[in-house]
Amino acid sequence: MIKNLYKGMVQFRKNLYIEYVRAYTEEQARIVIARRIAKKQGVLPVVVLSWMKEFPDNFDIKIEIEFKEVDA
């Protein structure tokens, strides 16, 4: 399985964060992005994840580049 490149745009505490992460799934990308934002804000990742659950309109995570395995 190959990781895809995801782009996350998150508005958290009046700041806009744009993060690019490599992950297997969108859920994994969301967790990685939440950890990065939490580190920048000095809070626990659970705070950012809870906020994402409470305000789903304030973030967007999409595949930027999808990689596929090719048989040689």
C-alpha cells in the first residue's frame, strides 16, 4: 500500500493552517494534521481533534496527489 499526499486546510483559533501530509487514509491524515497543529498551539492533540469534531465546517482534508502501484 502506498501513502497518498493529502492537503489539509484548518481554521483553528483564528489561524489558518495549511498542512501537507502523506498518509494511507483521510482519517490518518486528519490525525497527523491535528498533531501538528496541537504542537504549534501548545495543546494536546485531543483538543484539536475534539474541535474538528465539533466544527466540521472549519476544516477540509482532500487528496492532493494519489499514488498507485504499477506492476512492472
